[in-house]
Amino acid sequence: MDLGKRFLLACVRTSSTKRSGTWSLETERFGTTRSEVRRLLTWLSEREVEVVVMEATADYWRGVYYVLQPHLSLMLVNPAHLKGIRGRKSDPSDAAILARAGASGMVMASFVPERAVRELRDLTRRRTELVRAAGWEVQRLEKELEDTGMKLTSVLTMSRA
């Protein structure tokens, strides 16, 4: 599955009924809204998909991944790992290449922690951002005071809680 900003392109790779040892591809385009992702889930379930291979493009993969994760086996792939595999660049060929690479074991899945760990990471990152921003504000205030001729740092210290 190739994830773009405004749409998802899903490609299902199945054994060909016409010739043994060959594969057929079915491609479908989906929107990125919650209802469209649910339609994608239904489409994949109807085709009895065993593994979904997704390219980790910025943060676009998250919404789709989190909706599909409880229902399907997902494999998130780093785009840098696909550079040596890629052919011509287009969304349909990307989706087909992901399907082939996942089926043949040519790519390795990225680690995606469980929800509780993700939430804890987000919380600690946010706290770090807030502490850093508070430090910047203290420095900005000190600079403003020094520009007016007040040198508070030589008289008192500011504690950071």
C-alpha cells in the first residue's frame, strides 16, 4: 500500500488462476478519511489479505495503521529500504512493488511500539518541549530586562520547576 497525502493506493497480490506460479494484481484507490479507511479494511478482508505492507511516509501512515492494526497483520516499511528495489516511479508501481517485496521477504518491518508505549513517548516528548520552551522564555525575559538596563541575574536566580 502506497500512502500519499490525499489518497491510499492498495494493491493485492494473489496467485493467478490462469497460470501456475504467476501472480495477478488488483489495485484500488481509497481516500484518507476514517470512512474510506474502513472501506479499505472491508476491501482487504473480502480478499482475505494475510499481510499488509505499508510505506512509512512522514506521519501519513499513522491514521491508516492504527485503524487497520487490530484487524490485520501489518508491516511498516522504511522507504529507504526500498531504494534498491524500486523500478519506475509511480503510485501504482510503488504499490505493486510493496506487495511483491512484502510477499518475497525482500523488506524488513519497522518497529511500531504498542499504544501504551506510543502514548508515553508522546507525553515525554511533549514535556521535553515544554521545559525547553520555558527555558527560552526565561532567556527572552532576561534579555528584555537587560535591554532596559536591569541586570536581575546578578541579584536573583530564577528556579525552573
